[in-house]
Amino acid sequence: MEHQEAQPVLLDVRDLQVEFRTRDGVAKAVNGVSYSVGEGETLAVLGESGSGKSVTAQAIMGILDSPPGHITGGRVFFRGEDLLTMPAETRRRVRGAKLAMVFQDALSSLNPVLSVGAQLSEMFEVHEGMTRKDSRAKAVQLMDRVRIPAARERVGDYPHQFSGGMRQRIMIAMAIALEPDLIIADEPTTALDVTVQAQVMDLLAELQREYNMGLILITHDLGVVADVADKIAVMYAGRIVETAPVHDLYAAPAHPYTRGLLDSIPRLDRKGQQLYAIKGLPPNLMAIPPGCPFNPRCPRAQDICRTDRPPLFAVAPGRTSACHFWKDTLDES
Amino acid sequence: MAETGKKDEAVGEATPHVTEVVSSDASTTAEVEAVLDAPVERGEPILQVRNLVKHFPLNQGILFKRQVGAVKAVDDISFDLYQGETLGIVGESGCGKSTVARLLMTLETATSGEVFYKGEDITKLSGRALKAVRRNIQMVFQDPYTSLNPRMTVGDIIGEPFEIHPEVAPKGDRRKRVQELLDVVGLNPEYVNRYPHQFSGGQRQRIGIARGLALNPEIIVCDEPVSALDVSVQAQVINLMGKLQDEFNLSYIFIAHDLSIVRHISDRVGVMYLGKMAEIGTDAQIYEHPTHPYTQALLSAVPVPDPEAREGRERIILTGDVPSPANPPSGCRFRTRCWKAQDKCAEELPVLAIPEVFKGKDTPAAHDSACHFAEEKRVVPAA
């Protein structure tokens, strides 16, 4: 992945920390996350529910529910400028035009009482000051671009009149409307059927190539990641536990959690007797275990894992692992 | 024992995946109950579904309702479930797989067709006999968050089946029995007095499974039992289900949209599309030798967690969406999205049978497939 290192860095997240202050206590959702994405590059952020993958994205976009959510530390550089310290008005202009997001659930992310045409053209009216007529024409163009059949006739339809796959296309159309530099897609195909999922992922990849956009794909699906990503960041309990180029990670994971995830998914191309199951449950974010957060579930855990939090060790160029025993893990696979 | 009518014989000939139905000659309720309690040998059919149809009427008008059409959720499907096996049913949303589950549970009344359980047509049963059937066919639901009553303790949830079927566990024994069940599904028996919200998703699904096991059923219908769970927890629940099957000699109908999980757990797999069964066979026949274009497209669309396979794999990307089941295409249901479709497909409904080209041949491709132009095509790379 050397050529990607040379790509100009679009987004650089450094040591981001987010917590949710609730009546029951403080949930530490993101605990020092750092990652970066270059132009035309796809970073997959992989994790289970509660791993902090979506909260990180919300903090980057500036759409974190606050309260109860608070960013307590870190920086988010977009083309060298810190999004977190910039004035709200400047940030609003960056968001949408330079930085866009595709959400998981298109039905609840679209406004049910406005036609999709109105929602698409709003982008051009607000950000580019177009007239209503021009923006409407742009909306039809966009719908065509994401291959919605009979776009001209359907521009006045409401979200409920579209199927799940078509709605997700509209979400993508909204995201690419202003030709952003970076798209964050949060589980964009999780709610869709496999045949439709393939269509939508294909479309995203094609648009990404065309506009040379950076893409952060947030997902829990190891299959989707293998299909599209250049590099992966695996998250667990609000931390990145492993980063690697996609081929390296699948060939030989350097963290026991990644190893466990890969072993626990059933495969289409083979039939096993027993699946490997990671024992136990993900930790409660209000009481993350000391040391390595994965230690209670880890087959490799030693005393040091219960006391010392492992930093991200450099495993190879472009590869890190937050495991005291990354070498053993790597050697075993 | 007498044979059923002509219709069943005809179906048996045309579609070899279904065996001949030997219906019981029990007439009184007591006789029926005796039939239902009799054990079935391993490898014998325990459930035989024949020409099952469920149409939901579409009404118009407020005061004077008139039927203007029907959603053809399940439209003439037949299959067998053998004792001790797992039959996986896959398909996209809206294909009718959950309606099949509800019909087997007699939670919905079939529009037509029969479901024979040990030779007894359960769609015609009522009262005590139906109650006895329901004891033997239990269900595990998809969403462990909404399928457990939040105001009941875990002990009450798992023990509730005993209120309805007191003969299974006498009152004094129930608490002990509930604790045994918790232990069987891998939960601490001391949790009986806890409420569902105190458990994680995976643990809740274990509670749902314990409830399904309470009455010692023979068949468990699982409707998307792991799709709401995280990957690492999914594996735990799937392994548990495999273990329970061996331990209690259960037969599973496993409904899911995740083809990898279905392959892992199933002995045989049926692929549904728009209320019809498109293809059915053993897991190796379906996954390694699919002959129906829909199965091929479905399999090729599944992302494989292996970046090395990215370039070499052929992807069949279907265009468009699944048509509405209220107004399905004529002839073959899949023809509107099929790259092989010809005039014949619009005119003639393909039967689910071994395709002509493979008839009498000793090949894994010789299994039931409802396509006029069936052709073997391997889309899943060999492991």
C-alpha cells in the first residue's frame, strides 16, 4: 500500500476522546482513537456494537448528541485544519460540501413529509445559492447518477414510495451532491438484502473512483470490508486494537480479537463443524477493565494484560496492534 | 393407514424432494393425540408441507370492504422436514419465508394446502389436538429485545409454557425445570428472578431458546435467530443450537437471510423467491452446484471475508428490486431480473423438479430447481 502513503492526507484524527455523561455514570465511548484517510482511499472501521465506531464518526461530522455526549480530547484535522476548534459557521460550510455522511437507516434519515426532490435540491439552494428551478434539474441529474430509474417522474415522490435499496441510493445522491472530498458511510448496507447490498456497494465504489473521494466505511461485516477496503482499523471498547492493509489483516491478524472475529464467522465456501466463539461479552463502557480491555475474553491473557494497557505497537510498515503479545499472535497465524 | 388423495400423489411424482404423505387414520381426538405422541425414526419425514398457499387480502373501502387483490406471500410451496435434520430456508425480505414459519406454527391460517405433521394435517386441526401439535412445534424469534415480555422475570417467561401445558411439568417441579433449562442454554440458574433488560442480546436469545425448549418439542422453527446479534455472540448461539440439536434430537427449520450461517447449520437448503421455492437440495448441491439463476446471483452477491478472492470472483449484480408480491410477474417470478429470461419464462410457470438436462444423471446438479433453463454454474470459489 506504499502508493497510498503518498496520497495527500484528507482526514487525520488524533487521539479523539468522547464520553457520554448519563445519570448512571460516565460511559467512555471513544478512548483515544487515531486514524487517517487519504484521497481516493477507503478505510474500513470494523467493530461490534458499542465499540465506538459510529460515535467517532459523529464526532468527526460534528453531529454528536450533546449532551449527553462530550468530546473530551483530541483533534480532527481536515486538510490540515482542526474541525473541532473552527467556528461553527465555517464548520457548517465544510460539512456537506467537503465532508458528507451516508447513514444506515435511510427511511429514518430522510424527511418523510418532503419529496426526495425537495430534499436533494435543498443542498444546492443552501450551499450554492441556486434557484429552485436549477436545483430541481440538478436533483434529477443526481438521481440519474445513482441509477434511479425514471428519475424525472420520481423526483416528486416521497421517501416511503421508494424501496430500501432506492432510498439508500437517494442517501448516496445527497452525500455526493456537492462532490465532497470525503464520505463517511455508517453501515450503509446493513439494512439491505444481499443482492441490493451488492448494487449499492458497487455504486459507492464507482462514485468514489470517479470523484477520487476518500471513504470511511463503518461496518461490522468482515465480508463487505474484504470486498472494498484498502486498510482497516479494528475497534474494541472505544479503542483501535489493530490497523493494517486489508490483505495483511485477513492473511495474518496481529491481535487476538481480530483473530477471534475472523474465526467466528461462518464461511460460504466451507462447512465447519464448530465455530470458534469468543467467550464472554463486550465490556460495559462505564466499567472498562483495567489493562487491555479485551483481557477478560482473550485466550492469550497474562498478568501484564490485566495491569498494563498496551499501546499501539508498530508491527510492520502501516500496521499496528495493541497487544502485548502481537508477535506470538502474528506467528501463530 | 390410508393414502391421501390424488393431488398428493401427483405432487410426489413431479417433485421428488417431497415424499409420499401417509396420512393417519385417527378420527377421535384421543387417537389423534396418540399419533402425535408417537416417535418418528431418525431420517423419516416428520413434517410434510404440500402446496401451501397464503394470500393476504387487500381491501378497499371503509364501510363496505371489498377485496381488490391479494398479497401472495406464500404461493404453492411443498417441502419435507426429516427427523433430526436442519432445513435452512433463505431468501430476501418479502419472499415469504417468515410467513412460512408462521403457517407451520399455525399462527396464520393457510389459504389452501396442507401441513402434515406425523401424517396429521395440522391446518385442519382444532381444540385439544391442535394444542398437542403446538406443544411439539416451537419457535425462536428474531428479535430478542421485543420477543420477551419486559415485565416478566426470566423464570416466568421460560415457565409460561407450563401454564398452558401443565402435563409437561407439575406445579411443584416447575422452578427446578426452569433452572435446568437455564443451565442447558448456558445461563446461570440463579438468574431466574432477573428481568430481560438485565441481559445482553445474546443472553436474551438464549432465554428465547430456553422457552422454546421448555415443552420438549420435536421441531423448532427459528426465524432469523441470530441476525440481531453481534458477530462474536452469533457464533456462541449457533454453537449452542447445534449442541441442543444433538442432545434433544431436534429438527430445525432455520430461516435466515445470511447464506453463510445457513450453510454452516443446515443439512438441506431451500431458496425462496417471491412466495415460491426456487431451488432446494442438500447444502453442497445448493452452494457448490446451484442451477437456478436466482440462487447463483444470491450466492455471488454475498461478500466473502477474503480479500484475495476479490479479483477472481465473478459477481452477478442483479438489476432492480424484488417485484411486489401483490402483483407478481406472470410465469417465472424471477424473470424480470433474470439475464436468461425468454418468452417461455413469461408464459409458463416452471415446476420445481429435477431439470430435464440433469434427469437420470449422477451429478450433484440433479436436484430440484424451478427454472426452464437450469444450468450448473459454480459461483462460490472452492475453499
